[in-house]
Amino acid sequence: MSDVLAAGELRLLAGTEQGRPLDFAGHLAIHGELSLPTKRKDDQWRSAMLGAIEASGLTGRGGAAFPTAIKLKGAMGWKKRPIVAINLMEGEPAAQKDSVLAAFAPHLVLDGAEVLGAILDAAEVVIAVARDNPGAIDSLNRAILERSGTKRSRVDLKIVSPPGRYVAGEESGLAAWLDGADARPTFRPDRPAILKVGGRRAYVENAETTADVALIARHGGQWFAGAGGGLGTALASVSGAVFESGVFEVPLGTTLGSIVARAKPRGRITGLLLGGYGGTFVGPDALDAPWSNDGLRPYGGAVGAGVIVVFDDSSCGIAEIARITQWMSHESAGQCGPCAFGLPALATDLMLAANASSSGRLENRLTGLLAAIDGRGACAHPDGVARMVRSGLRVFAADLAGHLGGRRCAASSSPTVLELPKNDEVLEWR
């Protein structure tokens, strides 16, 4: 299996190789017309479409990797027509894939939204884009205008713009905002619980998954699974200590090292953060692993939301972990003790470790804090931070030992290789 897709093999990004967005005419020239039912609840069409999605093996590209066909089957049993919400919030600073789709292939996202709306006989279909992402909002609105007057789905597509917070894109936080409340995640001990908007159940789907549905609707499940050894392709956002950060479409199962090589690493790789700031660190030994959940599992990693952040010997792993934790502590909804108190305390102690300004007793304090945070949050945000910190301290264990021994490395004061937008102002939730 090739590790790199040739231009003609690109799927989600087909036709954008020259860096030009696809307008509606260009989109149809690349992908062809989309066949949608002309009547509500066309059972034959719905059955065929669900079968194709099941045959494709498509799993959610937003991070959970849950089988899309199973998720749809569950929603098809709902009595009342649902709200379909396409999640293009992308509050993860290291992720760019959904924004790239919105900018360069907006009609693929809109097609998928129409297909999902038709499968579920939706009462409404909305596409949620963070209000601090005006480029994606403008691109999708232009695409909707291009499609006006064409005979397509029975449901109009609408762009909505929640606040651009990290946790606002969590599906329960998004549903809460659509229902008129704050964009804060809700406590769901029996997750996956049913989300509701205006008295209707809400089906929330990630934007990349939605675009994949549009491809499957045209070409079938077997075609989709034909890349990546039966897993399909996916978008990887690569950043950090690289010369050419960007979004790359690759077959799932491609080696992690070959994906990173496309972004041209700057120096000797010391670790990689996979899945985003709530993901997991892996060591350079994982570069030979297949970029898939099964391939990364032995290393403690997962594909997650397709994020790959590269670290090299120009920066200090402990300092970078501390910076991520501090940023994530500001992004919490502040609804529970682990977020309101645990994450700020964890960030403070990690900063002490990064500055080599505390003794080895700090290691026990960090262990205690991580144990106190785990599993006690109102949402998964603090758990994700704890997971990221634990894995990072394991990968950069030698650095931690040096810092706790009072030997601060020179790289700890180097500029960060991370994307860390300013977020210490008053948070906006409505």
C-alpha cells in the first residue's frame, strides 16, 4: 500500500491540488451529481444508503471513531423528526482539517449534510462553525448561495455560529447552545445520552465524516473502503516542529513517520502529540506504526481528531506540556472541581517543574493531582488533559527527572512550537 496518495487518488481534497477552492461547477465536474430522494422517507433509498455506509466501514472522524452506520441506525428509530447538526467547530488549535474542507471543498460538506438530513428525515439541518472562523463561515455561505435554485434536498441548510471555545464543540455543548443555553458540555453519566434541541432529538456529526458520507453516497461503500486497506482515507493536521505544517489526505494505515515526513521535520524528533491537546503523547519509536487506531494502540496513541503535533530537541517537552495544560485550564467550562481547581493547580505545578523550581516531591504532588482529576469531571475535558499530561511525562521522563533534580534544560525557555491562541480574557458562552 502506498503511503502517499497521488493527485488522482485524492478523495476529500480532489480537485484542490493547485490550492484553489472548488466552486459548485468544479465540484460537480470532479464528483458528479448527487442523487437524493424526491419524497420524504424513501425507504428504498434510505436502506441502500445505510447499507453503503455500513459496507464502507466509516467511523467518526471527530475523535470518537464510532461506526457511523450504527449511529445512524439508532437515530432512524426516533419517532419525532430530528435536528441534524454538522459539527465544524474545530476548537482544537492544532486541528485545521475541517476548516480546510470548508474553505476548499465546501460543497462536499453540504452534500453530506443533505444526505444525512434525507436519511433521518430531518426537520432542520444546521452547520455549526465557530464565530471566530469567518473564512469558513463565508465559504459555506457562498456555497449555499451557489446551490440556490437547484432541485436538491427538501431541507434548507443553515449556518450557525456558536462561540469559539475548546469545549463548545463537544456535542452536548453544541446542542445546549442550539437550544438557547450556554455552549457548555452537560454531565452525561450514561453517555451516549440523547441530545435535544427545541424538544427534538439532535443528531450531531463531524464535518469530515459528513463529507465522507457525500462520497459514499456517490461511489458506494466498497469504493470508499478501497483505500487504506479497507479503512478509507482521512485528513491529518500536522504542525509543531516542522517546516511545512498543513493538512494532508492519507490512507488510514499509512505509517506515522511518512505523514510527518511530508511536513518536513526541523530536527531530531523527541515526541509526538496525537489527537490534539486532549490526546496522547507517543515517543519517536511510534513513527514506524500505522496511523490507525489499531496500529497506534500498542504505543498508547490513537488517531482521534487527526491531529499530529511534532516535537524536536529545540524545545523542552516538560515546558510544552505545562503550556498546553495552562491553555486548557483557561478553556474549561468551570462547571466542576476538576476544571475549576484541578487543572489550574496542575498547570501551576507543571510550570514549577518546567522551571526546575521545586524538588522531587513535586512528582508525588503531580501524581496526586492527576488521580484527583480523573473521572470526576462533568465532561471529558479534564480527563483529556490528565491523559495528555500522563502520557507526556512518560515520553519525556528523562527531562522530568532532570528538572526535578534542579537541572533546567536550556530548551525550556525556547519559543513554543504549539498553536496557543490567546484565551485568558473573559470567556464567551452564548
